[in-house]
Amino acid sequence: MSGEPVDQVKPEQLVSRLASDHEPWRLEAEARLIALGPPAVDLLVGAMKHANPAVRLHAVHALARIGDARGIAAVVGALGDAENLGAVAIAAEKALVEWGAAVKPELLRAARSGTVAVRARALRALGHIGGADLEPELESMLRDPEPAIRTQAAAALGKVAGERAVERLAALLEDPDKWVRYGVAEALVRLGSVRGERVLESARDDDEERGTHVQFWAEELLDQIAELRRTGRSSS
């Protein structure tokens, strides 16, 4: 494949090469499709339905690099791709963050509906992209019936609003689900707040989590709270 003039290789052939067992061929095909730009978008959107997850993965990368709005819905849809340990979904989440503000409307639609896994990934991406316009939507999802959505909405709101989110997040320290409480306590520490200390102490002393990563995670965050207090950088 290497050395073939770009104008002598049909885009359809490049897409078919994304399924090759030879990784350098796949990478070169992806690069050529990116170089083609908008004319390759429809083919790449179609490739997002390919049975081979490697094809879908390369299509996600290419669509994000091209940055044509026609590809946004397909990449957002890939957030629900569970095959191969979710490799395509992970790539899609990262690609959408890099794509930036243009994908926010479609991500918000995904965050409002769909499976819990898709909604959670959409919320994580929105948190990384940021923007004050997201605050009302994220705040409303703090009351979602799904614990995972409350947790991700809290984390995203913390990233988007910073210290202004502390009071809104602190309300979830009384959430009936311990994983929501734990996630919110961590988000508060990231904002320099010690409000989640009691929850983190509970996590550290949780008999069900004794000797697991949760205990060590809680201990590390409690150490960070101690450091915030020692250096006078803690907020209420």
C-alpha cells in the first residue's frame, strides 16, 4: 500500500483497508482518509456500523480529526459500543473531548437519554469540554434516578463550575447511594473543599471495602484534605 499515489486509491478501498490485520496499513489508510477531508465523511460514518471494531475505532479517529459536523452523531453513538472492552467507546469519548464545543448539543442529547453507560460517558466528555452554558443541565441531572448519572453529573459540574459548584455538590454527600457519596467527596477534594471528609472516613472504614482499592483511595484523599488544611488552601 505504501507509495501508492493518493489520487489512485479510491476512498472505498481505504475504508476496506481499515479492516486489515496489518496495523501499519490501517494507520496509513486512516491518515489518507483524514487527508481527503469532507469527501471521506459519509464513508466513515458508514464504517461506524462495520462488524470489525478496528474499523470503527479508526473511523472514530478519522471523523474527529476531519471535524465535519456530519460525523458528530456517529461518534456520539459510538459511546455505546461495548465490544472489545469498550475500546471504541473509550476512543469516541476522547475524540469528542478533543472535537470541542461543536459536539455539546449532541452530547447533551445523549446525556439525557439512552443507556446509563452512554449517558455517563457523555457527561464525562461534557465536563472536560466545559462551558458555563452546561451548568443548568448538569445541575438538573444531580437529581437523576440513576446513581451513576448523579455521580458523573456532579463530577462534570465540578469541572465546569469550579468552586461555585461546592454547595450544589455538597448536598449529595447525603445521597442514599454510597458510590454517589464517594464520588462527590472526591469531586469536592478536587475543588479544594474538605466538606467530604466525613464521607471519606466512612469509605476508609467501610468493612465491605476493607483491603480493596476503595480503602486506599479514601486514605489518599484524606491525606490530600490534611495537606489542604496544613497549607491553608482548604475551602469550606
